[in-house]
Amino acid sequence: MKRATKIISAILAGVTSLCFVGCRDGGNNNGGGGNNKNKTQVNLWQYIGCSGEEWMKEAIERFEEKNKETVYEDGKKGVYINRTYDKTPKLTDLTYDVYVLESVADIYAMSAQGKLLDLTDLFEGKNGYEAVGGKIKDEMLDGLKGVDSDGNEGYYALPWYEWYPGITYDVDYFDKNDLYFADSSVGATAYTTDYGTAYLLGSNTTKSVGPDGKPGTYDDGLPSSVEEFLQLCAIIKGKGFDPIVIGGGVKDYSFYIVEAIWASLSGADEMQTIYSMDSKGKEIEVVKRDSSGNFVFKNESLYPNAKNDKVKAIKVPETEKIVITSQNANRIYDMVTRYYALSVLEVMCREKWYNDTVYKNTSYLNTQTQQSFYFGQTGTTAAMLFDASFWYSEAVRAKTVEKYKKLHRGEPDRQVSYMPMPTQLRGSVAENEGKKNTLMDVGNSLMFISSKITSAGVRKAAKDFLAFLFSDAELKAFTEKEGLIVPIKEELNYYDKTKLFGLGNYYSRLDEIRSKSDIVYYSTDSDIVRGHKVDFNLLWSGPINMPEINGSPQYYMVAINSYDATTAEIFTKTKK
């Protein structure tokens, strides 16, 4: 495979960086029992925040047992995987042999720098390997490609699990308080809020069709518009609950809701344009710019009935529809849906629709916050949690689920669920007029091998290990133990869905949502994006999620709460 090499020199001159994602808690550990001089040793670095330490330990044991008689190097028999986890690796040095991680590691740039081992034989089924490329979703493949210094393209990484930013809602609390929109105002319970009148379930009503517009599906009764979501938050606050909880030590998680709503309002095709830089002739609605490049806003409030003056000051943007090409690719971040999503977070901050005590407590990291939410009435009284879809796996490992069950012996299992986001700005989605849910895989979890390995035997052992992890049996074992999904083609049915029920209802609900959603992956063949992943991505550390306020990058909620930044200011400071 060959491609134009015009960006290779720039890539070779660049510096690859790594920024880790949200799974904060964990330790630093060397797996296994130390070096074994009589075995071929492969040094592995694993990020375990979202996927478990225990699963990898078991997989390593199975691989070592399978290859206990294999001779990779003269004078040695068997293989030893020396594992280090939850320690920030220096990808500029690649001191380990194999990496399993979540990051913004730029595979294209790193391969062009000669840092990565070509894995094309694994993908194509050469040199005795099973062809793993046929298992992977087609839309994921471009994100796994790299290029050598001669412009020859190949595959340099394997995908691992995917996860999505968003909100988890307390199903038990929603059910107890009938916090679902009704299919009709007749017989419904009416609530008057600053964001319009909401009609929730009453004695003679059924749930609305939800964002997807289809009755009898997973999102029935949930907010179908931004307007309905804000109404719901106002109602929850009026009942004495905090709508949201987010920990003071994970304020960066505030970008989760922005990206989740942005993706849901836009749909998968528009969001994928961020990576393709080509809307393929389709017009995308963006906020208009004047001749000086400044955004244009109407003298009209986006939320005219709000009593909060700062909320009322959020302006309606002037918009236009444009076709995105390589010539105007910077305008993709001008999507009006991004502006609307940012406005939701500003409203939530201005209205104090979050637990302020937990927010201000910097000792509340991910697992502490998860426990406060999961404990419900006996914890922090919040109806929803800012976190990503991996959180439940973390809560299991932190013994949160186990602790809850001990405190509530004999009671039904706790009911919590990922919440599909609204698909339109105002009103209610009518039956058969909804939009398919869109999820963003922002973790970009990858596995790759360093080219610095000098021993042919170690190289072979490292590649065999990745091939082993991607075998049908190990893929199945991973998902059934962790609940996390690998981007494998749906028709392969590589795991037993019933096993997810044993992990808690959260993952069985998420599996249903995922199966009925479009998923956007970091994957591109654009020369604009390739080699500049840090600049053009929606991943953890993307500049789109860190507006520069007061001279330094700030998390969204910090920008609003600590620096009084507005939606328009954040939107402007994160444009391209």
C-alpha cells in the first residue's frame, strides 16, 4: 500500500505525546513474579483504569501456559510477560515492548518516526497468523494504519475496548418519581419551569417515544430535546435532588456531556466529518462568522424565560449551511450543535444543578463520586452522574457494588443506566420522526508493539501475544468479564450477551443501547488529520475540550464556575 508522503517529513519532526483519560484510581505494579532468565521476556505496559488488572493477569497466565514449551530464543523455553500497569509511559522512548493503553498516541506519526512494529501480517493472515483484520469494524480500520518512511502504508495497532462519554441516570429514582415524559399532555402531570412546561407521566398516560421516535424502545420517556432535558433538571432540583453529581477531582469529566449532546444533536455522519474533513456534499449548519472571522449572534436569548440573568444572556447564534471540504475544514468545529451542547453545561452551572459539596471536594475522584451516586438515597442525592460508559467496571473493582449489596441485603439489584441524549433543540420528538442514537468512542484504546525490540525472538513473542489477545476466546473472555466492548463486527456475535447480566444491569442496558446506535470512531484517511491527531480529535486531551481562559487551558466547568466564561467565549476560544 502506498500513499502520498507530503506530510511525512512534518510527522518525523513532531513529538508524540500521551495524555491519559479519566480512569483515575489504581496503582503502579509489576505483574508476575519478576524476571525469569530461562524464558523469553516481553515487557508489557497496560493502562488499567477502565479495564481490569485481574483480566489481563488471567490472560497472561493462559498465554504463558499455552507457550510453556515454545522456544523463541536460543537457550530459553517458554515466555514470561513482565507487566507494568497504571504508570505513565514515555511514548517518546518506548521503553516497553508491548503497550495496551488509552491515549491520544498518534499511530500514524509514531509509525512514520519508525517507532512501531508493522502488524500487517496479523491483519492479513500471513506468517501463520489468523487474519484479525476481518474481525474489526470497517469504519475503525483507517485509525489503525501507519506509514513507514518510504510512504508504504500498513497496520500498526489493534483496537481494544471502546467507551462513550455521557450521563448515567438513576433508574430507581426516575421510576419512583415518574420522571418520564408522557406521550400526551392529557392526563399527564404538568410542571412549569423556566425552560417550558413539561408533561411527565400521570395516572392515565404512557411514556413518550423518546429521542429515537420509536415506541417500546430503551429511551421511551427520556428527554428528546435539549429543552426537555433542561425542564427535567429543573424538576429534579425542585424535588430536592441535585440533578447531577461530578467529583471535584474529576472536573475534566464535564466535557462528557458536551460531546454526548453534540454528537446526539448532529448524528454520526456529521460527527465523522471532524475526522474525514469532508462532508461529501452534505450541508452542515454552522455558526456564521463575520468578515473578521468573529462569530455572529442575534440580540435574542436562547433561553428567554430563564430567571437567571446569566442564562438569559446566552444568545441565539446566527447560522448558515456549508459543505465541508479540505479548503474550509476548520469550520467543522463551528457546528451550531456544539454551541447548543456547550449552552446546556453553562445552564447547569449557572443554575447550580450539581452537588456543590462534591464538586468542591478535590478528594472526590472517580470512584468516590461513583459510590456517592450509586448509593442513592443513602449517598449523594443526585439523579444523574457525569461519567463515561466504563464507570460501572471501575465501581465493581472498587467494591462499590458489593458494598451497596451488603447494606441493602434482600433488596432488588440497583437499577442504573446510560442515558441516550436529546436529538433536537426544542419541542418533543414525534413518533417515527426521531433520530438514531449516536455514541462517540473517545477512549481510542489501542495495542501496539515497539520497534525498538532488537531480539527477533522477543518480537515474535510480542506479536504472538497480541494475536492471542485478539483470538476469539480471549475477546470473549474479556467482554464477559469486564462488560466492555471491542469494536468487532456485530454479525460475529463474539460474546454471550446473557453473561453481561451477571455483571449488573448497567452493562446489559448499555449493550442494548449500543446495538441500536451509530458509533463514531477516531478513524481517518485525511492528510489534514493524520499526523496531527492531537489537534484534530475529540479524544481526552483534544484542545476542543480545553479553552484557554486567563492564560491557561481550563476544563469546561472550571472555565464557567471559576472564570465566569460564557458559552460564546468557550465556543470562540475552541474554534479552529
